Amino acid sequence: MSEETMGKVYDPKTFEKKWYEYWESNNFFHADENGEGDAYSIVIPPPNVTGQLHMGHALDNTLQDILIRFRRMQGYNTLWMPGCDHAGIATQAKVEESLRKEGTNRYELGREKFLERVWKWKEEYGNRIMFQLRTLGSSCDWARERFTMDEGCSKAVREVFATLYEEGLIYQGRRITNWCPNCNTAISDIEVEHKTEKGHLWHLRYKVDGEDRYVEIATTRPETMFGDTGVAVHPDDARYKDLVGKTLILPIVERKIPLFADEYVDPAFGTGAVKVTPAHDPNDFEMGLRHNLEEVVVIENDGKMGEGAGKYAGLDRYECRKKLVKELEEIGVLVSTEEHEHAVGHCSRCNTTIEPLVSKQWFVNMESLAKPAMEAVKDGRIKFVPDRFTKIYLNWLENIRDWCISRQLWWGHRIPAWYCADCGETSVSRVDIDKCPKCGSKNITQDEDVLDTWFSSGLWPFSTMGWPNETKELEKFYPTSVLVTGYDIIFFWVARMVMMGLKFGKDVPFRHVFIHGLVRDAEGRKMSKSLGNGIDPVEVVDKYGADTLRFMLITGNTPGNDMRFYWERVESARNFANKIWNASRYLLMNLAEKESDFKPEESDYTLADRWILSRFSVVTKEVTENLEKFELGEAARQIYEFLWSEFCDWYIELTKARLYDKEHNRPRQTALYVLGYVLEGTLRLLHPFMPFITEEIWQKLPHEGNTIMLSPWPKKGEVDETAIEEMSVIMDAIKTVRNLRAEVGATPGKKSEVILSFSDEKLKNLFSAHKDYLTQLASAEPVTFAENAPENALTAALAGVTVYLPLSGLIDIEKEKARLSKELDGIKSDIKRAEGKLNNKNFTEKAPASVVENERTKLAELKEKETATAERLAALEKMK
RNA sequence: GGGGUUAUAGCUCAGUUGGUCAGAGUGUCUCGUUGACAUCGAGGAGGUCACAGGUUCGAGCCCUGUUAACCCCACCA
């Protein structure tokens, strides 16, 4: 292999695409449901087909790909199921927007034509997303790609809906629901975002019928008064005791409404009297049911006032409020106005203020589904990582309310319910029907509405594997191993999957839920379209490579926490890739001269060899453990440090002399062998994180197999503790020499003599065997040993070794004395601390023996340093 | 109203069960173009680990309280 095969810098463009195509065309990502090996499976959180992948997806999928690639190399039968979500409201809104630009709308187009348009959109954007996932290196099993509205998933939806309906867990009901006047559909409770807004509390007075008395009520929404059909007070409220049961006259409308008592009312709030509008407030609706009140609708689906509002009909709800307040003031109904802060619900999609409206919707009764979902987490069948999300999940399920699943949209799974115009029967069916099962009439129509998107997403872990059929996939890969997702959809998605999985999949849908945070911009703001601060992952890949982006996304970040996107961090990750590239280049440039069948004897290994091999073993063990406990960032950091700080900065430097010495072939071959061994192994450790560059280099190195992605995960090898210790002493000495040299401004090119003295023979032997290390890494030449300190030299004491750097000119004695006495002060205070500890009986008795032993060793070393430094100081004193 | 997260070097953050844990990246300063890499190497400066108590032989790490920022949940008009 010659230098020409590798460019001088890391250039991902030249190989990323090539390798992805290689992997994909060779079916390396494919999971075999009949295959051997324990299963390891992940279903992708299906991205919405609304647009393109953002940085959050890049993070999410990088995490999944790391886990998948790691387990695949470990020998698991590994499945990563890819796919997209149809994203009902969001996608429909996108397509409607493009229709609007064309000057038309979905009603003009008609349902069928409109859906054709959406499918076209889905094809385009769905493909784009799958392309982007490939760009990131995601090793998905593309043969199994699914879509929430494809045939299989739709079948699962029908099956689940029908079963829940038959069991009475899905029902239709006329209720107050959250209505978005802009999206024109009902939405579920969790799709409502509560925001605190400054508003007013208007005090109005309603006249008591036939008496010259008034009851004062307080309201934040005066425009709903047209729908008032009662006024409520607390039963124990003394102020209103004699009024309960009387009739009030609703101003303007002049309707007679009852004043009644209800526990719900908080006597301390406002005036203690509440206007009751059953058609437009959830609580009032409940009170209406309890007290048999009429529902008068005064606000329509579009957010405008209806017939009931009299002359205000047709006005926008807020416009009406303004005008009405003015009128109420003029006619003396408005008593006072207070400033008032309160939470107002907004549509999580379009931010429009939610209007609670009465309508007929489909609901899922959650109670019986939620219970097992809580149990599964409580008893540890499902574990959240990090653990703190357990509480959030449980708390939500404990307070869960029924789930409104019908949406007044066209894009989605149409509700499989048919209504008979003749006998009035409602029939739910797993297959389409054309006549009423009860009376046989052909005069039936299917429910116009579609299901909440999350209804089908909730089935994803098993609907993608062929459920309700009993498939091999389900048998092999369900439950999945882990779900990787952001904390923002724990309620929307995770909880629903657990409920549905337990109910229909007969087991938990996944064993672990690995939660990550959001990727924010450099200022810590959420990346969003409206702020225009989003960064396209594909742009980063184009500029820096997918490996760089992936590495940047998982380092310096801890599970569950948000992270910020910095181009500087991207560059730093790119620099790391370049470092790997060049370290490999160093080896490859010399590899042509490697004898392929050469295998070193035990005696061939140098201290540096034994050291790096041992360090590699340790790192392998730690990286593996960290990956197993989802500490991906920590695992990546360990590889980074090992590769850069140990392999490159120390080991490679120490092999140069052997590599360039053509006279002695055996040491040279040994160095090449160890370099290759450690580099190849490290590439395998790194492959899950940086799949492309590792494959590119691995293919150039001597290797076994077709691809690094299917090569075995490195096993922890032997660790030579002595080598690690000895090397660390030498490294310390080298650093010390470098320090002293920097002190006098010596340039690296200029070698200078270094004198060492030792407190024991073992150290002396160690250094005398490795003088060359000091020469190579600290420009120390010659390295000589002496019993007594040379006069004209800088000094630094290590444990057992004292380093002297002789100077050609005279040393500045005063300066050197100052430096040494500062050093001595530091040593002394360390000694004091160590002695303090060791003199404390509580410490020596209670602390683990190893900790105490450590402290003793440390103290002994400090004392050696103290003696050596003090002696040198004294010598300098004399010289003066 | 309930719950959570964060507070560590100028900046952004690691620090997984309490004992070489005071770290990294970046920025900054000094020096360096010997054939892996200037997307680099060597060296330096820089932190009362928010504050106050407590537990412990020992506390960024555990407990309590305080402050600040952010987030989630919540049908009081």
C-alpha cells in the first residue's frame, strides 16, 4: 500500500456514498427472522412525512444506529425497522397550504382527489427522508420499510379499533372536546398547550327575577354569556343561601335561568357565583349534566359567534367580546373589571386558541389500558434511561383521561364505523361493508372522520411486524430491545405503545426506553422554522461528513439532556476524523514493507508495545460496558482519548524510530504488527460511531471478512499492569523534561543532555533500558545517570526519580530557587494533607484498605519528592 | 397548584454506584514547518464545582433549605 492511496486529509465525500451502497447492495443490513443468534431489535420512531429530517432526527437515528451496529458486531441477530408516519393533521395542513397557493382547497378538490394529492406528497417526502437516513449512515433493514398507512399497518389499526369497540373500550360520545377553529378538528388533551395569558375578570350582574336584587358573577369569557343556562354557587356559601332556587334574568338575551348550588364552585374565587355555559366550558358541561341544563350553542366551529349570539352572530369570538363588554358597560351590567392571569389552551400545531365545543367524537377508555402500562414500568419489565423519566411517565398515566381519537380530517385511517340511515345502527367492521349488518339496508355511510395519528403509531412495534397475523418476525423480534426517542413524545407515543403492546402484542413493546433531549441552536433556543435557526443535517454532512456529524452529536452530551449545536464542535469532531485518517496513513505508508505472516514472539514486544496493547484491552472493556449501559457519549470519549492521546501522541511517536530504522527488520515488523493490531481493533470499537471512515480505512488494512460492520466486536484482551505502571513513570519523566525545557525556551529540534538520579535500583534499570524513549519524546540526548546533582542544572523531582537539565550557560540561581521553593511548598502541603488523613484513625479503620494503601503510597512518593527538592534547594543555597 | 432539569475554567459541556475527579472541547498566551496530521505537536495561564446547613473518616457527587434559569403537567370561572 502506498501513500497515493490515501489523501493527506480526511475527505469524507470520496467514500461515504460508496460504502453505503456497498453495505446496502450486499444486504448487510438485512435481518433474518429465521436466523441464528439472539435477537436485538429497534423500531424507528417514524419521522413525519411532512418535510425533511432535522437535527433532532439526526441525533435520534445516530443513537439508534450506534446501538444497532454495536449489537450486530457482537453477533446479535439485529433488526432496525425503518418507516414513516403519515402525520395526519400536519401533513394535511402542508398539502392544504400548497393548494391554497394554487388558489384552491380540499373541498373544491373533493376527498378522493385530495387524498391522491397527499399520497403524491407522501411519496416525494417519504423518499427524501429515507434518502436522508441513508446519508447519515443508518443501517436500517430497508426491505422492511413500513408506512403507518400501508396495508399491513392499516389492517392492524382496524383490528385494534374493532376489538376495543367490541370490548366497550372505544365508544362514541357527545362531549365537550378541544376544538381548533383553525385546523377545524377536535384534538386530544395532550395536543393542547396551556399558556399563561394576561386577561380580565369581568364582573357582571344578573337580575333576580321579580325582585330588585342582583347576583354578581365573574367571568373571563363574557361572550359565552349568550349560552348561559344557569348560575351556580357553592351549597355552603352563606351569601347566596336564600337565593338558591330562584330564577335570574340573563341580560340582553332576557332568558330565565336558574340559580343552583354545586360543589364544584369555589366560593373564594371571584364573587363565588359562576355563570354556567354547558355548551362552551368543560366544567359547565358537567354541571349542566348534573342539573339538567339546556345547552345553548353560541360559538361555531370556525370560532365565530353563532345564531344564539343574536346581533353578534357572525362576529369573531374576540371581536364579539370587545363589543359586548362595551354594551354591557353601557347598560349597567358590567360592575367592574379586574386584571387576571390565567392559562389558555392553544392548538399545539397552529397555536390557535382552543375552543371547547360540544360534539360527537370517538373516545378510548384509558383506565383499563393504563393500569398494565404502569405495572410494566413499576416492575421493571420496561426501564427508562435515564431513570427520572419513569416518574414523569407514571404520573401522566395515573391522571390519564379518555382519549379523543376522532379527527375531522381526510388524511388518515378512516374510522371503520358505518351508520345505517334506515335502522340507525352503528356498525364497526374490520373490512369495508356495503350493507347494514343489522337490517341489510344498503343505505349506509362510513364515518367521515379519521383517527388520531398516534392511534396507528401506538401499534408501530407490532403492526410493522405483520400483526395481527402470527408472523416469524413477531416471534423473533417482538418485544423489541430498546426504543430510542426524545422526551417530548413520551406521552404521545411511548405510553400509547406500551398500552397497545401489552393489550395486543401480549408483551411489552420494548425492554428499554432510551430518552434523549433536544438539539438546540448555539443560543440554546429550540430550532424552528419560524425562528429560521434550524440547521439541516444534510448540509453538515455535505460540508463535514456524516461521521463528523454523528460524532459531534453524541459527544459531550448526557442521556436525557438537551444539547447545543456549535459549528466549532463540528470542526472539533472533523479534526478527530482527520486525526484517525492520518494515524492510519502513517501505518499504511509503511505497510507495504510488512511481512504478512510475521507474528512477534513474546520477547519482541517492547515496553511501549505491551503498554499500548494493555491500554487497548482496558479501553475495549470500558467502551463495551458503557455501550451496554447506554452511556454512548462516554464510550465515544474514551475512544477519542485513547486514539488521540495515547495511540497517536505517545505510541505512534515511539514507533517512529523502529519504523524508520531499516537496518533492524524484526523490531520494525513488530512495530508494524502492533500498530496494525491496535488500529484495526480501535476502528472496530469506533465503527458504530463513525461507520464510514472506519470502513474506508479498515478495507485498506489487512483484515478478515467483507466489511467492518460484520466483523466481530473486539474482546477484552490481557492487561499487563506492570507495563502500564512502568510506562506511566517514564511518561511522567518525559513530561518533566519537556517542562524544564520549556522553562528555558529550548526548541524541540535542539537536543540536550538530561541527567537522572534514582532512589532505587529498579527504576534505574527501567530507565536505562528505555533511555531512547526520552530521546525520542523529550529531545533528551545524551541521557546520563548520576549519583550526585550536577551544579549547573534545572531540577525537578518525581517519585523515585530526579531529573536534571544541565545548562550551557549559568543558571539564574535566584529564579531557580524561587521555582523550587514554590514546588516544595506545594509538595509540603500535599504531604500535610496525606499525613492528616493517615493519622486519622477513623480513616485508616473505616476506609477500604485499598484507599488507605493508595494514600500511603502517595505519601511515600511525596516524601521522596520533598527530600530531593529540599536537597537541591540546599545545594543552590551553598552555591551562592 | 404539582413535578422535573440545570447551576463545574472566558464560552459550551463531561465527570455513571461518595475516596488521583477537579476534566474535555473551544478560546487565549509562549514555542515549534525532522516525511501521519498546522484539521498538527510541546508547554502555560484560567475554577471556594451557585449559596447556606447537614450526613460521613472523606462530598461537584448523598440529604435539607435558599437563590436563579429553563421545562413539563394541571378543567378553578
